[in-house]
Amino acid sequence: MEEELRKVKNWASHGTLRQFYTEVSAKVSGQGYEVELEGDTLTCYRVRKVGGFLGIGAKRVREPVLKVIRKEEEIIIPEDSADEEFVHFLASSLKQH
């Protein structure tokens, strides 16, 4: 997972966090994930529905799977915020165009 985290950090450092947000949003949309940008912190969430009957009355649950923080010119990804499955998915999605 270290190599994949390094790849995500590298992509996040090429430009602004807003640009990275736009790219990540496009990659994960429709895959059961959401991305939120708040100030200098980008947070990715796994979204799932819980309860209800045949989807009726179900609650949406968002659990954080990755946090990327930009502090001046440095990109920080707290280890405890990185879900291995999501990091693998995102790293494999970030390919050169």
C-alpha cells in the first residue's frame, strides 16, 4: 500500500487540491464513493445504504476512506485515514492520459 499511497500523493501534488478533487471525483463517481473538498482537506467517502425495505426508507451512510491534506506545498495523508481497498482502487484509476 505504501507505493499506492505515494502515487496518490504524487498526483495530488501536481497542481491545486481543487484540480485533484475534480479528477478524483470523475474517477470515483458512480463507484459507490463521494469526494468532498473543504479548505485544504479533501476527504473521500464510501457511500452505502443501510436498512429499509427494498431500498425504501434506507439511510445513507458515509464512511471516510481517505483524507488528503495540503499544508503549504506538502501533501499529507494520515495513515489511519487510508482504507487499503480504496487506495488500491484510486491508485489504479490514476493513469496518465
